[in-house]
Amino acid sequence: MGLLDYERRFASLRMNTSRGRVSPHKVAMLLAVIDAIESGEVTGNSIFFSQALRSRFSQHFDRLASADDRNNPHLPFFHLRSEGFWHHRVRPGMQSAYDELDTPSGPGAIEKHIQYAYLDDELFELLGNSLVAELLRTSLLENLDEQVRSDILRQGDNWDWLECEHIIQDYLDMLGKELRGETFSKTEHRERLQQCLNNRGKGSIEYKHQNISAVMLEIGLPYISGYKPAFNYQHQLKQAVLARIARTPEDYDRLVEVPDQIEAEPNHQSLDWESVFDPEPPETLADIQKPDRRFLARRINFAEREARNRRLGQGGEQFALDFERLRLIRAGREDLAREVKWASKEEGDGLGYDILSFDETYESELFVEVKTTNSGKYQPFMITENERAFSSERASNYTLYRIYGFSRHPRLFKLPGAIEQNAHLAPQVYRASF
């Protein structure tokens, strides 16, 4: 849908005109809901027919109503369902009775049949932004021309909501191409994008792309590898990303499944192995905390899905095995290269490491854990407690190989020593015992 679609729908509600004038009931109810969301009274996408909501409705109704209008909040709470963005959670066992209900006789009919109302996920996301909420408030009262709309949305030199929608869509188009292995020109994308923005320069657009990368990481999605995450973004940008996800969440299910669909794996014979090793591990970024899920009804975690992708994991381990053997051969230790072992394949994946290799100087064992992604250098990855514990116990001869961009131009960097010394660790799963 998008913001402008909801604006048009808010400005053209199916209003009751049976008394020769437009009834204000639907407008008053939607204004009451917007107020409740903005105040924090409604924190999830569940709108109950509460006394607090009815009081808010009455405040707006008294301002908008004429002498012959009756204060009946149960009517708009029910009939807003005809607008397509307002839905009801029917009480258990009452679906048949609800389906036969043409109009509620009073508040009791709402309480009897309906547990709560809820909005389109995308609309609920949109209403979490104060400027967007103000635009939609205004559109309930009158049709806006383009200049008024722009004046409401713009915050000085900051990016407005519509600009955010444009650049997010462009970013997602590029991301989809990258994950599918398709070539694209960032310059061409940027030049087309500039036509939709408010005279934004190249640097501003590039940095906003980096901001979107940070948001994507925070909510568990892949990001464009060429746009290093920049976490000091406007809160509005994250809201706009969440709203776009809420519009068509199935698109993001497909997005995170892309690694399973890629058939081609890197041709190791044609690789320039000199360019594979990345000597610079990621610099420490802001700790990626679990995001505020207030407006997002779904949880999509790209790192978890990659961890479950057995083909991707095995492909990365084979790649690391070849890299280790080549490294030792180039160091003049063909004898050690012949003894490098794919331990997780030969002995099982519960060892705490994947490859048993060697330090060419001291001839000591080197335990290598491999984590592979088709996304970029900063993509989070999953570590089991067993792997974490093993990295601490064998920190002096343990290293983690992080392989990124695997299906396109694979590269790897090393994280030697205990994992918790190199990355932020956040608990994901707990063991429940009795």
C-alpha cells in the first residue's frame, strides 16, 4: 500500500449519509485510535473496545458532531471493517454469529462478538511515526494537496517519510539482485533515485544506504555487502523499514530463503586465492541489540536460517578446507597440508570446531570453526554454546573463519582466540531442565 495509499483511503471513507449529512463516527474513532497509539496507551496491534478508547472517541465526536448525531462508538468500531484496513478478532465460538451480524445493537454486541480490532500491520507501523500520524489525521478531515502534504512530512533538512520509502524500495531492489547473484550498477540506481528525492547529493544517499544496512542487521535481515552499516540513523528510517516489511512480509520470507535457492557454488579452480583472505576483521560496531518489536508482528532472522542451511555450511567448510591446505602448501609445508582434516564431516559436528589444521611454524594443531554467509562482512552469525566453550578452552590455538559473499566473490577473515573476545554474544536459546 504505502503512506499515500492510506492517506487517500483515510480521505475517502465510506461514510454514513442516511440523515442527509456525513456522520463523523468513523473519523472520530480513527482519531481516537491514532491518539491512543501516539500516547502509548495502545502498544500492540490490538485495539480493545475499552472505556479509555470510548472516552477518546467522545472527545473527538463532541467536536465534530451536529445536534442530531448520537454518541454511539460501537457503530464505527464495527463498521470500520468495510474500509479494508480495520479487522476484527472474533471471540472463540462466535464466528457464525458474527458473520450474521449486520450492525451491533449496542456496546454489548461488541463485547459479545469481538475480542479486539486490529489494523493492517503496515498501517500500524505508519501510525507509530508522529509526522505520518499527523498527515493521516489531517487526511481524515480534508483532501490534502501536494504542498500541504509535503509541509507536514518534512522536518527541516531531514529526510521525510516519502523520501525514506523511495530509498528503502531502491535498497531492497538492489539487495534482491545481490542475493540472486545478478549484476547491477549502484550509480544507475542512485541517479534514478535522485529524481524522487529532495535534491539529495551522492554522499547523503550513500550514507542513508548505510543507515538502512544497519536497520536490516538489527531486525535480522541480510544487507547489501557494499554498504557498511552506519547505526546513527533517524528513528523514522527504522519505522519506515518496518512499515515496508509489514506491507508484504512474504517478500522477506522469500528474501531470507535466497541462499537455499542458489544453485551455483564458487568455482575454486578459478578463484584468485590471493584475494580471498581479508586481513582486516570487522571493526567493532554498536552492539546489535534485540530490536523493539512493538510494531512488527513477524520475526525474520537471516542468521538463524543460514545456520540451518546445511548446503551453505558444507560449502563454506569445503572452501575453508581448500584454503587451509593451500596456505600450508605455500608455506612449504605440504606434509602438514596432507594431514588437514575435515573433522566435522568425518567425526560429527559436535566437536566445537570444523577443521583440524596446523600452525606451519610450531607444527601445533589449529582448530578452525567455519561460519558462512552469502551476505556481507558484518552479517551476524549463530554460535552454539559448545562452540563458544571450546573456543575459550582452546583459545591459544583456535580461530574462527568467517566466509562472506560466498556465492558471488567469497572472502574470509579470521577471528583468533575466544569468540567472546571478538564479537558481541547475545543468548538466543535456553535449555529448560526439570
